[in-house]
Amino acid sequence: MEQQDSSRLKQILKNRRDKLAEYVNAGKDPFQITKFERNNDAKNIKDNFEKYEGQVVTIAGRLMSKRRMGKVGFGDLADRDGHIQIFAKKDILGEEEYDRFKKLDIGDIIGATGEVFKTETGEISVRVSDIVLLSKSLQPLPEKYHGITDTDMRYRQRYVDLIMNDSVKDTFMKRSKIIAAIRKYLNERDFLEVETPMLVSNAGGAAARPFETHFNALDEDFKLRISLELYLKRLIVGGFERVYEIGRVFRNEGLDTRHNPEFTLMELYEAYTDYHGMMDLTENLYRYLAQEVLGTTKIVYNGIEMDLGKPFERITMVDAVKKYSGVDFNEIHTLEDARKAADEKHIKYENRHKKGDILNLFFEEFVEEHLIQPTFVMDHPIEISPLTKKKPDDPEYVERFEFFMNGWEMANAYSELNDPIDQRERFKAQEEQLAQGDEEANTTDEDFMRALEIGMPPTGGIGFGIDRMCMLLTDSPAIRDVLLFPTMKPLDK
């Protein structure tokens, strides 16, 4: 059976190349055409049929299906925004051109001119008087009704996936609209979009392992950024009071349904506000995006409805852990007490972990999965927040929140630490963690320290995972479904 399929494919490939040779020999090589003027598209014609009925239009797109009945033929032409039927009649095209229509293959890109009309069955169509082959498809598309059933192949050959699946194309058009809406929202509030380096000597701002590379011209090792934070804060120091960046960051981590080693992050910083200001901005932004892109503040993901129209819940990490595990860290005052509580709940920890680290382990184990509706989890332990301001009334904790939906972390925000003396101590603690084996710990960034010593105003900052945001707003099950070209293992592996 496999041998038969291989032989059939070889014959199909040969037939398509033979047809191309016929066009070339007839002086109609499609690949010599550099431009084609069209004046309409499928969606516009269908949406405004009364306006275009009887009018001559010129359209272009990919031939997705074709059938013939004697001296007439039908085809489905797909362009960026839709599909429309083309109607080919031998009496109108002439015998030579109709023969060329008959030899067109599924996947060919064509231009067509003709009159807009409606068939007896009510199908809006174009009665073509001229057809031009603009690009010959030399590879067959997947069979129409089965499409690409191999998920791995869909990601590897996204170009085919987009051709065959309108829902996939719709997902990526929505992603583009989401990012455009974010920019519109922030620009209207006087935020300035900026660009900062991807190649850095010190990859800080997050707990993650970086990718490393070598810059030959300087004979220096560099890293790909894991965050946008430290450069954007430099700009706050420089007097840009509201800045944001949407860009790729790179983390040398594993692959799963929510993680890709390169992904899109959006970070923004606003002077003279704090993490409460960032909560308000987040709540308003998510509500705005849902309304702008989906037309509703109620979104459904994997059958679960989440209501962005209601006020988002706000809860401290300590209260959340108490609510879902029964352990009250307000009553735990020493590392020994924290380890005892962890042992009782079968939470694994390492010798380097302090009380705050163990609180975070409790949160990950008992709480995250329950945070389905929009929820701000506030006031994290200082041990896991090296760039965040302490709470003035409780220095064991910091003014930080993580935003959760569907059990996922969707955003991370701080009242930014602007005390350079405190910051240096935090970096020192991070380097001790690094020495003890924590590969994700930060190292001291001396230029950033110099900037803080120049003086940074009180500032609120936040980072949004754009890919997870797009997953939720398009009901996509995996991060690869919202990345046009996700990272894939080589086929020979």
C-alpha cells in the first residue's frame, strides 16, 4: 500500500510539472508574471452582492476545488478573507482557454475576470471571461475533507495548515488584532513604545536559564534576553515616564502546551504608580481586548466561561494558600516551622529553600489549579521577588501580584524596587542562590545599579505573556496553536 501511494505521488508530481512545461512552451510561463491587478475580493463581493450583481470584477486567489459538467466548470477560489465560486463556460472562455481551465490543479493560484451573478441554486459566483495562471502548484494539497490530520506536520508546514484550515487563519488574524488593540489602548494613554536589546551581556529580570552565544566581532560571550525589564527601567530613570515593549524573549526551557523557548512578552512601566495601579490597568486592558476582538467580555476556553466584565478577585498569596491547603503561613514564623508544614503536606523542597520559597511551593501545589476566574494573587515572599519593593508594614513580603486565569499565570507585576542599596543586597542574595545551584538566579547588573543610583521614581511595572493571552482569547489548546512557526524538534531526531 505504501509503495502504491509513493508511486501515485510521483505520478502526480510529474503530471504537474508536465502541465507547467505546456504553459512555458505556449509562452505563458506563470512564474514570469510579476504583477496582477485585482479590484475586488471574495468577502466584499458576497457581503455587497446587490452592489456588484452584473458588474465585472477581477479577483485572484488559490483554487481549492474544481468540478466539471460537460461544457461548464466550477471552482472554489480562496483569497485572504474568504471563498467564492467561479463559473467557467466553454462558450464564453473559448475552447483553448477552457481546455486550460480543465487542466488547472487544486492549489494553483489564478487570476479571474468576470461578471458577478447568482446561480440557480443561489450561490454567489463570478462568471469568468478570462483566467490567468499566476503560480503553478507543483505539490498536491492534502485531501480536502481530511486536511492535515498529523498535528506535528501542521506545525511544521504552517503554510499548508493556513491554506486548508480557515479556523487556523482566523486564530492568527485574531492574534494580530489583539496585539494591535494592546498598542491602541496603551498609545491612547500616553505610553511610548520602545525597543531594547535582544543580545545582552547580563540576562536578568526573570528567573530563567538564558541561551548563550558568541559575538565574533568583539570576541565576547552574549546571552539572548529572558526579560525586557532592566532596560525599560533604565528608560524610566531617563525620564520616559510611561514605556512599553512587545518583543521576543528567549528562555532555555522545555517544550509543553504552555511553553516555547522563544515567546512574545509585553512589559510596561509607569512612573509614580504602584502594583495597585498595575492591577487596575490589567483589569481594564483585558476587558477592553475581549470587547474589541471578540465583542463580549465573557470568554469561553475549553468549555469554561470566564467573565471579564465582573471585578477581578484580589487575594494575598498567604490567604490563598490557607484557603486551599489549610496551612496558615501567618502562624509559621521560622524556616523549621515551614519545613515541618511541608513535610506534613508531602511538599518536596531543597536545602537552599527559605520560608518564602516553601510558601511559593505550597501555592504552586495547592492553589494555582483553582484560579479559573480572573484573580490577582498579591504580596509574594521577598525570597522569590528580587526586583520588588518590600511592603512597608511587613518586610518579609513584597508589593507584587501575579494575574491568573484558567489556572495559568497570565501576568506578573511589581511596585518596582528603586532603592539601589536594597537592590544590591537582593542581587547578592541571588548570586548566593546561583552558587548553591539555582541556574535561574540573577547576577548583579552593574550598569542597572548605576542607573538606580542616578535615581528612579516610584514605579509600577508588569509583564504579560502575549501567547497565553492569545490562547485564551482564541480558545486554542496549546501555545503552538498561536505561534505561526513554533520551535520543533528536527525531523532527523
